Amino acid sequence: MNSIKAIKTNDNNQSCSRAKQFIGVPIIGRDGKLLNGEQKFKFENEEEETVCRFVNGLLDGNVYDKDGNIVDKLPALEYSFGGTEYWTKGAPDGFPAIVQNFGYYEEDWQNGTIQEIRNEIELESIE
């Protein structure tokens, strides 16, 4: 097994998130209302549905109490192939926020900006 290698970056375009185009974008359902709760969607080129969680139309897997405090963190996106993405109020958030390839690839995010990418193979640069 290779050792974990990391690269620091603040360029969100470097992210492998399949939903980065939805950062800060409210999603409206067919009924014209902001999505809330758990929904299932198929992303482009996926055979199986992805579980998506929304709060007030934004991707957000957190469970909040009546005062708005986070009481539990669930993935905002759960892919059938084993990837997860943790989002808060419409942006990836956490250490790690994005996990792909069953943990062999991770991204740390803070305040809507990617901070670090880790992988089991050495990352010399990302183009």
C-alpha cells in the first residue's frame, strides 16, 4: 500500500466533487418550492441514484435543533459507488468533506473553499 500524499490548494476547480457546480445554488423542486430533506437523483453518467440531502434548497446533510445548532452530521451526497460529500449550507465543509474511492481519496474544505487533497498515490500537481 502506498503512503498518503497531500497537496494544498484553494482552487475549488481541483475538487473531484460531482456537485461543485451547486455550491451556493438553491435547488427548487418540480412544485416550485425549495427542496428539503432526502431526495434521490441520477447524476450524469451514473447508473444508480445518489442520495442528496437539502435544507432550504441547499445541499446540507446536517441535522439541526430548533435553535439552528448542528446535532448530527450526515453526508449531503451519498454515491452508490461508495463516495460521500459533507456539505453545510450549500458548500462542502469538513475535514474530510469529500471522500471517494472508499477512503483512498479525501478533500478537506472550510468555509466553501478547498484546503487540501489527500490520495494514496503521490500528487505532484493537478492540471
